[in-house]
Amino acid sequence: QVQLVESGGTLVQPGKSLRLSCTASGILFSIFTMGWYRQAPGKERELVAGITPGGTPTYVDSVKGRFAISRDNAKKMVYLEMNSLKPEDTAVYYCNARYGGARDYWGQGTQVTVSS
């Protein structure tokens, strides 16, 4: 049974930092491309950051220079370090694991609220 469990979401003030974690089980983690998506109220889900099995990251333009994605294959975990948070970063953040076209798994999401 595949499970992706996110943690770390909370209420945080603008300008502060937050680290999200995602723990995977039931998959051969090291071969999966991992990603963090987010969905704000009334908006479509968007890819925030992705990381290949080899560790190459990609980011949406709006978070470049502020967010950093990383992975620990031994622990089957992926992280999203978020700095200089803005109110527009408020969303539910989802962990995703993808391999090829048929294996696509999602976590349940964790709420990040950026507000003073």
C-alpha cells in the first residue's frame, strides 16, 4: 500500500520560514520523481517544486530563490524548505510521487497559512 504523508504545515507570519516534510512508504522511493504541489482556494493545483531521482530540482518562477526542495532516499523523505514566505504562498501543499505514466501518487495535503 502506497502512502505519502506530509507534515509541517502551520500558520506563519510573512517573511518567516517553514519546512515541509513528506514520508513515503510502499514505493521504491529512489526511482520516483518527487514533487510538491499547492492549491489555494479557488485556484488550480500547481507544481511548486520537483526533484528527479538523481536530485535535480525544478521550481515554479514564483518561488525561485525562496524555496528549496531536497530528498533523502535512504529515509524515503522529501522536503520543501520555504523562506521569505508571502501571503500568496497560502495553500494546501501536496506531496507527489511519479514514475512513468502509470504510477502517480498523492499525499493528503498539509495547510500552510501565511498571515500576520
